[in-house]
Amino acid sequence: MREWDENKLDHELEVLLNEIPEHDEFEKRIEKYINDRIRKIVHKTLAMTVIVAILLLALVNPMFKVSFIDPTKRNENDTSIYFDVLRDYYETTRPYVEIVSLDAEYKGLAHYEVTMQATNHRERLNVGRTNILYDLNCGTIKNLNDAQLYLMTYMGRFDNYLYQNDENWIKESIEELRKLPESSNIYISLYTALPQAIDELRNANICLEWIEVYQPDVEYRGGLSLALSSAQDKTDLRYEISEAELIDVYCNNLKNLLEHKDMWKELSLPSTTVIYGDLSVLQDTYEDALYLTELKTERFTLYGEKKDIIEFLENIDIISIQIDEITLY
């Protein structure tokens, strides 16, 4: 049997007691241990959260791009589909306005920053000068910056009900034009009593700028520009193409809008007199346009020198007239 040495036992007890930390130090060690464990758990949790977020983003981001408008998507001509659609939209719905260029930068999760150059045909075009900026979030336009109001809807241009069929007002308007300097260049919006043949207007001594296509059997009538400032292809040289080619351009514009309603539907569908919320009227317009053999118009914009404009106005039956702008050349 082991014999106990009292001195040896005292010594071992003393060593053991020395190894036991004091109360305060013991608490600190426990606290440090707990903090280290918590820190490791937090780090692991954060790492897993980041990994899950990255995986979700990798899955959701492509889904967002497919589900909403992608203004960076190109067509077979390597131009932006969104640009082509907006260009056709503003040509169809507004005189004078033209979309010249468009660029979009993807910011993630169906968010794009869109920059655009628009022009008013009554002013000189400086190519490359961006003048419109907005965010496209999940297909919705936000934070629109259009200081010169190019994209604004202008109602009543051709239908001034206060002076419609007012012969005195029309005569007074023409008389006011006579007082202008001979070097005046005049832009006018007209609503005529009878439909005018486009070929005859193109051969008149004025510049035909935009027409609302005469389609008496449908509710909505779209527009067509006869003087674009920029050309994407041959069909944009409107004064050089035939009437049949102009009809094809008009039909193709309407078809493009119908095939990409999602890209412009929030802008609604304004005509010269009504803003349509029901976009189905455009289908009827397109189907009717396919049978057009001749272009006519009752509502149109034109411009020219003072003497030529006055001569033209004196030989046409006018319902409504609006003088849009006068410049000197």
C-alpha cells in the first residue's frame, strides 16, 4: 500500500491551488471563451448569408432581365429594340419630336439608367448631345429629367375648339403672317375640311413635316413623319421614297408597337385629340392600314417661307390653324 508523505501531499495541494486562477481572472477567461465562440458563430452566419445572397442574386438577376424590359437587348440590325420602339412610338404619336439616340447602362435587378437624345424638328440638331435622362426600374420610368419637355404630350394642336371653323380667326391669323419679315420661316399645324392627298402636299411649295394618317374607319389614327432629322436606314429618307414605301413604313411602325407593347404601354397612346388607355384600338388601326393604297391626311404640320405658306393657306379650306413657331433665316 502506498505510503503518504505528508510533506509531499502538502506540496501537491499547494501547486494545485496555485494553478486555479483567482475569481476575477477566472470570469475573464470564461467571458473570453464565450465571446470567441459567439464571434465564430457570427462569422459563420455572415459567411453563409453572403453565400446564399450571391446564389440568390445569380439565380434572380437573369430572371429579372427576362421578366422586365431590357433596353440593352439588340435586334438583328444591332440596334437597340427599345430604341427602335420608342422612336416609332414618338413618331406615331407626336409631330416634330424625334428620338435620335439612346443608351442604357445595366445597374442590376432590372434597373437601368437610360440616356437619350431627342430633337424637335423646329430646331437645329446637334448630334451627340444627350438631353433626356431617366431610370428604368422593373419596366417603370422613374426620375425623368426632360428639361425641354420633348416627351410631353401636347393636346389640341389641331383641334382648337374655341376657333374651329371660325373664318374670322383664320383670316386674322393669315393677316398676322403677312406682317412678318419676308425672311420668316413659319411652322404651322393645320386641320383641313377635306382629306389632302400626300402626293399633292409633297409637290406643293411647302415642306410637309408630319401627318396624321387618314383612316376614317378606325377610332385611332397614327402619325408619320415626312422629314426626319437622322437616318437609320433608307426608309428614313422620307422625301426620297415613294408613297407605297411610306405606307409600308407606317404599317411597320404600328406592327413594331404592337409587338412590344410592354416597352411603351405606361406612356399610354395619345392621338391628336384623345389619350387612349385601352391599347387594343391600335390593333384595329394596324389591320386597317394594311389595306391602304393611298395616303391622305386632315391633320398635319408643315413649314416654309412666308410667301409660300401664305399662298398655300389661301388655297385650302381650313377648319383649325395653329402657328407653332416663327424663325428667321
